[in-house]
Amino acid sequence: MPAEVNRPKKAGGRGRGRRTERTPIVASTGVCAAQLALHGDGTHLVSRDMAIETMRQTGLDMMTKYKETSEGGLAVNVTVC
């Protein structure tokens, strides 16, 4: 008999395996981010105000239908309910 294949368990029709696979990756990313933050001397190349202004400009450049998930993207093209 072949060894059991490690497949995600189903819960209400949805796979749970991905969450358990992502958890170590997310934890590792958090540790790396903390190490980078603690390694620095506290100076920043990009100011908070510059980052916020850049995000504001990006938001203004985006098409409205992509700003609200109910108006564009998967919400329009895929109906699950």
C-alpha cells in the first residue's frame, strides 16, 4: 500500500492545508523584518510623510472599480454564493 499523500483536509468544502503551510513562512518573514529593524540605526531613507504621499498618489491613479472589491476584480467575475 502506498504511503498516504499529504493532502489538505476539507472543512466545509474548503481546504485547510494552505494555512498550515503559510504559518511558518509568515513567522519567518516576521523574524527577518524584526532583525532588519533592530540592525539599523533608526534613520530612514524614506520619510513617513513621503510614503503616505506616495500611497495617496497611487490611490488617485487607480481606477475606481479596483478600489472597492464589490465593484471590480473577482467580485464581478466570480460568483460563489
